[in-house]
Amino acid sequence: MARSVRNGQIDTRTSRLKLEKGDRIYAVVADGAALGYLRTKNGNGTWSCRMRHNGSYSYRAIGDADDYQDANGVDILDFFQAQEAARKLVKELKTNKGILAKPLTVADAADLYLAWYKEHKKAFKETEHTVKAHIRPALGDKLASELTAKDIRAWHNKLATTPPRRRTKMGKKQRFGEKPETDDGKRARKSTANRILTVLKAILNKAFQDEHLRDDTPWRKVKPFPNADEPITRFLTHAEAVRLINASRPDFRLLVKSALFTGARYGELTRLKAANVNLDTGLVYITAEAKSGKGRHIPLHDDALDFFKSTAAGKRGNELVFTKQDGTEWGKNHHVRLLQAACENAKIDPPIGFHELRHTYASTLAQLGVDLLTISKLLGHADTRITSRHYAHLADKTLSDAVKKLPSFGHVPNKNVSSINEAKAKRKTIA
């Protein structure tokens, strides 16, 4: 066994906890290899191994440090266990000629990024899926240091012209939709390609910031498609919303109603517990597990409060407010087919996704003159930029007030002709 090395900054738990969050320290433990310690932003420490070959570095994660938990020699390691693990890793990665394995690949960089992302960000599953479906297959084997702007641009362009992936059963060949032909279809594919490009850039930026890569020029040169992310905000009219509620299966109907009453996301509602519904103050609390990573209180108007009294009253604090008709929890995609069927029965065309119920909530508020800052807070947006992109055209009364000042230009209103909206208002909606 090789002789253990010492490093006063990281060889004990006490010395490591004196480091600032974000600090990274290396200790050479073998020829061409160093043990790395990173104190993450949440205070936990991680071990990694940095290996040098021909002027380039490759990196591998080893495990967590025993900063707050006792070492177990498997995934929680003390300083001496970590350096032995690093030496073992170096030995395994050597070829018959004693040359270290190839430097950091895009797949390696993605692994490091996802490990960090899981600890610091939300929406890990979605990001992991993006990497698995779109980044690893095309770019995973390429050396990150040799990735060129031309490579990234060609990959980005191909994403924009490839038919969209469709939901496919496990073990079955991946299904795809139709190749985009319409302007809106092409815009949507470009928008998707831009989102995937953002994930790739985040992976490479993290590798660059952690000094795994020396140059960030290649991916900075690749720009997203312009005018591709113009939001097309679909929302229901009052009549459509009523029809959808009545066309939904009874247990799912409760979720639809609650989304229209609160603007909460599907995942937020299916995790909602009775303790988070305060019937005295008329507030629903969405916990910090939400997408933004911050909790928020949503006030209820009278009808919404009455609705939650019937759904949450009598349930213990830790019980879920909404469950399926058999009493089990709602899963990630359990609502998809139910919503499709409800849209078909309610004659809502094109059919909507569950997120459009959130849009309906916000759009209705905007049309009633509620300011964007208030809507932003109710939706849990980090700031008003996202809110403005989707709802500014509905909230801005200045334009409609301005055109009312125009003269009639001699036009005489025909009192015998009713507008479409007036005609609709006279009809009774039976759903």
C-alpha cells in the first residue's frame, strides 16, 4: 500500500469546515494524480480525482466527505479513504502501457454537472432526461476540450429539424412524431433545440468554471435560434373551463378545479397536504419543493375557499388533499390521458396540457386588470420577466384605453347586429 499523504487544509473534518463554501483544494496522491476536495454551496464536501495526461486533465467523482456524517468506506469517505480510492481509480484507468485514460469527455462533464445539479437545483429528472436523450448519444464520446463551435452548431441545427420524440414504453423502440412542416411547428422545434443547447452550455460552463477546461470560446460562439421562444400562451375561456371541469373524471375534476382556483402546478397540487391549507385565513401554502425552490402562499377567493373546505376538511395534517379514486397518490403522468379524454368530451380543440390551467388562472387575472407583479407573486415566479412574456399583452390596459379615443370617422353603429361575444353571453352554457 502506498504511503498516505497529509494536507493540513483537508485531512481532518475540522480543517475542512474552516474552508469557504465553493473552495476547492487538491493534494497530490500519486504520479499525475491528485485528490480534490470541494466544499459545495450547501456546505457538504465531495471528493474527486484529477488525472493529468499530455497536458490535459480528466476528472472522476469519488464520493462524499465525512464532514457531517461518519465515514463508511463506501460513499462517505475520510481523507485517507478518499486518497486510497483515488489511487485505486488511477490504477484502474491505466492502459497496458501505463498511460492514463482519455481526458474529460462531454459525458464525463455531464456526470459532474448532474451530480452538482442534484444537490443545488430543482427539475433534476428533466435535466437528466435531456442529457440522456439529446446530449449523450450525439456528443457524449467527444473530448470536451476538442469540441468545436462547428460541432455544436451542427448538432444544434439537427435538433431543430429532427421530429419530436413521443412517449414510448420501456423496452420499445423510440417513437417520433411528424417532421415539422408548418411555421409554428418549426418554431417549436427551434425553441426545443434552444432549451437543449442551454443545458449543454451549462454543462460545459460548469466544467470551465471548475478548471476542467481551459477555453469556453467554442460554445460561446454558438447562438440560439432567434425569435424561436416567442410564447404562445393558450388559456381557456370561462365557458371552456366549465365544460372541462364537468367532462373530467370525478377525482381528476378536483385537480382541475384546484388548478383554476390557485394557478398551482400539477406536481404542487398532488403533493399538497391538509396542513398546508389554512381554512381560517383562506390561504394555501405551496411548499419549498416547488419548481422555484421557494414556498409561497396563495390566497383563496370565497368559492375557492368553499371548494377547499370540502376537499381538505376532516383530513389529518400529513394527509394528501388530492388522491385518486382508489385512494392512491397521483403519479407524475397519471393525469395525461385523463386530461386528453376530458378535452375530447368537452370539445376543446386543440386540447390543452395541465399547465394551460395555470395559464388560464394568470390570464384571467391579467384581463381583470391585476398588475404583473401581483400575478408574478401568485405564480411563484422569481421576477416579473417570465410573467411579462406571457401576460403583459393582457394586463396592459393602456393600449385599449388609447384606441377608445379615436373618432368614429362617420361610422353609425348598427343596433340590430350583436357582436360574437355579446351573442355568446346571451347563450346559457350547459355542461
